[in-house]
Amino acid sequence: NLTRAGGEGFSPVNDDGLLVSGGKLMYGLLSKKSVGATSSGIIHIIFNEKGPGVAMKFFNGAQTVVNYWLLHNGFSIGIGDTIPDRGTIKQIEDAVNKQKEDVAVITQSATANELEPLPGMNVRETFESKVSKALNKARDDAGTVTEKSLKDLNNATQMALSGSKGSTINISQMTAVVGQQSVEGKRIPFGFKYRTLPHFTKDDYSPESRGFVENSYLRGLTPTEFFFHAMAGREGLIDTAVKTAE
């Protein structure tokens, strides 16, 4: 027997609970949390209570069922899984624009020397902290809107919820907003004198000039967004290579 309460208790609206009684699935979805390599999962319980032979039979049986289902139904992701409807696009744009307006107000108060430093920070650190918080909220709000709008039959959503591959962040980046790009944990620094790239004017502190990517992968990135994305991607690539060597 296995019981797993959903995120909202034992009568969830989202049907994310799980009950296996007497070896039968009564309700719920078998996701990575239940059948993955986790403690207190189905496989762990079968192995402890019934032994390795029965656990092996479960593996073989589950794989046979999955193969049969894939043979008859198929499963793939297409560009259609990433296209939001018009209402969602409007909500995404509104969420981003609202936070960009907040950033403009923060920038204005910092320029006018009216920004109150947060405890343990100077004015510049306070400015960076508040701007980063606003831009991260823009990305999160856009992602939440996207999550709600995509149907349950959406294959990308199914993969994220079941835990087989990808996450909701990947989906929101494909559909809504790629978000802030960072190098060494900070926003893109001024590599040239008083600016990040030659394409911007000096002393430009707007989100776009410091690495905020407003577009989604579906809409495509502007040349400057592409460059900032390549900077963050390069860092990630090098980190992966160095960790592998260690």
C-alpha cells in the first residue's frame, strides 16, 4: 500500500494525490516521485516488503505496459506545444511591462540620489538587489500565466509534471520570457566604458542593456539579447566542463 497526499491535502482540486491499495492504483498519477529512484517510492516498498524477485517483475511489467502504450499512442513534442493563445500573450506582456515600469521608478530614484540603502548594503548594491527582484518577478509571473494557460494534454507540460524530462522553467522560457541572464551570479557588467555593448548609449541602466531577455525562444531573441544569452551560456558550458574534469 502507498499513500501520497497532494499539495492541497487529501482532496486536491488538481488531482495530484496518489493511492495504491492492495497493489491496485486507486487514483492519481504515477510520476517520478512514485516510481523513480527515491526512498519510500513504490519500487523501494516492493523491494523491502516482497523482495528483489517481485521488484524485478514490477520493472519488467511496468516497462511492457509503457512500451505497449507508446506503440499505440505515440508521444512527441512539436512547435504547437509552445504557442500560447492571444489572451496569454497579452497577460505575459502586461506582467513584464509592469515590472519594467517598477524598474524605471527604481532607476529614477537612484539617479536622483533618493534611494534608501537596504541594511548591510550600499546604494549600488541596493539598486541591483531591487532591480533583480523586480525582473525575477516578471519572469515568474509570466511563467505562472503560461503554466495556467497550457492544457493538460500539452506534451511538454506532461513531461514536466511526470518528471521524465524538463521543468516548468524550460516551458516558460520557450513560451513566455527567457528572463535575466547573469554572469558570475550578477547581471551583465559594463564591459566597455559605462555600457555593456557598443549598441547601447553610455550610462544606460535599462533592463535590456543589463541582460534582461524579454522575448521567448519561440518569438526569437534580438541581436543584443542573443549576445547576452551566449555570455551566460558560455559560463554554464565552462562550469560543466570543469566539474567533469574534477
